[in-house]
Amino acid sequence: MYLYVKALHIIFIVTWFSGLFYIVRLFIYNAEAGEKPEPEKAILRAQFGMMTRRLWYGITWPSAILTLIFGPWMFYLLYALPDWLMVKLCFVIGLYAYHLLLHRIFKQQMAGVFIWNSQQLRILNEVATIFLVAIVLLAVVKESLSAVWGLIGLVLFIIILMSAIRIYNMVREKK
């Protein structure tokens, strides 16, 4: 039974992350549509709004909920919580907080309020990547990962990721 629950947990994690990655791209496109002249702006905003609602309520939220169901079910079947799992759970809690922040942005954009610009959303889009790397490394490497080296690696990864965003932005502005 445990392996079936674990498989379902992994499947819904994958679909949840897919939704998290794509929803922010749609937020970016929707924000950038505001720079277009009418009627193009209205057409794009309507299309992105429809796509965003379908993704958010049809894939992302259900996957987040099912991940939350199958994860604790796995704990129940394991009967133990190793130390590495407690650290992973902290990242998972952070990921749900990120999900709720995206829900707030979703509600704002659906109401026609665009507080975040495309550059801010591009940076926000990478937060899911950071959570993905941290959670997968903890799940795979477990106790053999030194906390210090893991933290150093995560910080270096974040620095590289933010540098790549900055370089992309500079190249984009030159065009």
C-alpha cells in the first residue's frame, strides 16, 4: 500500500509544480498584455484570464490538495518522522505559503489589479524552482546531506538563478 500512496504523492507533486511554474508565466503574460494597445490588450487579457482560471482551479489547486492528502498518509504508513523529513516539511510549509501568495496574485489579476510587474513576477517564478531543488534533494539524499553543505549549495543555487534572471533582463532590454 505504501508504494501506491507514494506514487500518487509524487504524481500530484509533479502536477502541482507544473501548475505553479506555468501559472506565474501566465501572470507575466497577463501583466505584459497591459502594455499592448486596445483591442489587443482586451483580447489577450480575456484569453490569459481564462487560461489562468482553468489552470489554477483545474490543475494547481486540486494537485496541492491531493499532495497534502497523500503526504500525511505516507507518514501514517511509515510510523516515523526522521530528522531530514522535519527539514523537508519546513520547505513544504514554505511552498504552501508560496502557493497562497500566488492565489492572492491570481485573485488580484482576475479583478483587473496588476500590482506586480513582469520583472518582479519573473523573479517570483524562480521561487518554485528553489523549493523544488531543496525538497527533492532532501527527499533523495536524506541523512547523507550535511546541513551546512546543503545550505551552502542552496544559497549558491539561488545566486546563480538570480544572476541568470539579471542577465536575461539585460539581454531583453537591449533588444
